[in-house]
Amino acid sequence: IMNVYRCVSRERVEQFLYPQVYHLVRGVLDEEVGDRSVSENDKEFIANFYKYGFVGLMLEWIRCDMRAKPEELVDQLSLLLEGRLPAMPKGKILAECCALGLWQTTAQYAFFYSAVALLTGAFGGILNSTQSFLGVIFAHFLYGDADRMTPAKTLGCVLGFAGVLIGTIGNHGGGSAWGVFCMLLATVIFTLSGPWNKSVTKKADSFAVCFLNLFVGGLALLLIGLALGGSLHPQSALGLPVLLYLAFICGAGYVIWALLMKNNPVSRIAIFGFVNPVVNVLLSALLNGEPLFRWQYLGALVFVCVGIWLVNKAPAQKGVR
């Protein structure tokens, strides 16, 4: 299948598949309609809609080296077409989802936000970028040849960590040592959460796993915060919108991350954590008035950027005969 896809233009493949899929869909549609009054134009529109959808999904699956299991694609399509809610995990899988929430959401965010309060945004963002390279390293030991470490990835990780070291030289107003420790610990927790999340979403619906993760982990954070004397009283009229905005960012970002992690090698997704320090540096300069052009920050971003490119660079492909 891969050889045909690479040797024949996508247009020719589509020209072959479209009429085949159309006739299959049209047959099912005519059978379901039966004696009901449905115009020919409506039938043709519905058949074409599903024709393009099915062929497009299949070609995209092939283009991505058919990494996703066919059964998972069928389940996702069934969920979409039938309009049913995803089944909630039960038993041991439910317990594992809850444990994942306590680990990834409660523990990670407890240390992360402790660090945020003690570090400048730019400095904390650069430290947080270590998750990208730790993910590449851990994936090698967890998945072996399926996500192995290559010389290019090794060099990329070395340059990435060099960038982090450059960013921490002298710690010029970057924050306290405890803040650095909390940020690095939060990074390790998040990195280890990736493979665990990938494993859990293979056994349960991704959206259900995300819901349980955020609900259980968030509830635990709320209870801990209240027990330590915290409250949710907004300090200004903008407090509630900001809180809702952060909740949306966390929820939407986590769902997208979980779906990508489920269907791709861990190293390929983990490395894009580089977006975090870039956005942190820019927003810290824009919103908090923090300096943007400190030499160690700029040097760190250059090293991390080159490391990202090396880790994510596709290996040379041999020509297909």
C-alpha cells in the first residue's frame, strides 16, 4: 500500500477510490431510505459527503504511515456518525485514569505553579523546555526501535540542554533555587506522563481519559488549595474571565496533546514543547515588562531551536523502485 501511495500521484488514487466508495455509500443510503421520499439531489449530496470524508481519512492514515490502528479509526467514525457519548472507563482502567490525573494534573501543576511564582516567565519557560528533550530520551528506553535515539536526536538533545544551561548562567534575576527545583520536577513529571497517557488512551476513549484526568486532578488541587487557606474570590472583575480562559487553554490543549500523543511517536510530539519557552519569553516581555534581549535568553533560544530541528528532522528515505 505504501509503495503504491508513493509511486502514484494522490490524484490518481483519488480518481480510483472516489467512485468505488460512492457506490458503496449509495447502496447503503438507498437501502436505509427505502420508501421514504428523498430527492435524488439530496441522496447524491449525502453520498458525496461521505465519499470525500472516507477517502480523505484513509489517505491521511496512509500518509502518516498507517500508525493508528484501523479499529481505533472505526471506533472514532462510529462515535461521530452515531452521535453517542464516549464510554467511561471502568474497573482497573478507571483507577488508572484517576491515578494519571493525580500524577499529571495534581502533582505537575502543584510544582509548576509554585515555580511560576518564584521565577520570571522567560527563565521559567526556558527551564520548562527540558521536557522536550527528556521526552526524546525516555522514549528511546521505553519503545526501543519504534522510537529510538539517533545521532541527530542525540546532538539535538545535547544542544537543547546546552541552551538550558546558557539560560541559567548566573541566574541573573531569574528566581530562587527552590523555584528552579520545582520547575525541573514538574517537567520530569510531565515527561513521564506522556508514555503513561499514551498507554491509557489505547485502552479507553481519549476524551474520557482527558475528562477524568482533569476532573480528578483539578478536584484534588482545589481541595489542597482550600485546605491550605486558599480561596476562589476574584480580586477584580477580570479575575473570573482570566480563570475561565486558563481553564479552556488547559482543557483544549490537553485534549489535543493526548490525541497527538496517542497516534504518534512520543519523541515526535514531545519535541514541540519548544513552543512553550518561545511564547513565554515573548509574552513575558509583552505583558510583564521583563527584558527580552538578555544575551543568555537569546542564546538559549537559538540552541534549543537548532536542537528541535535536529530531533524532528526526518531521516533520509531511500527511493522506491
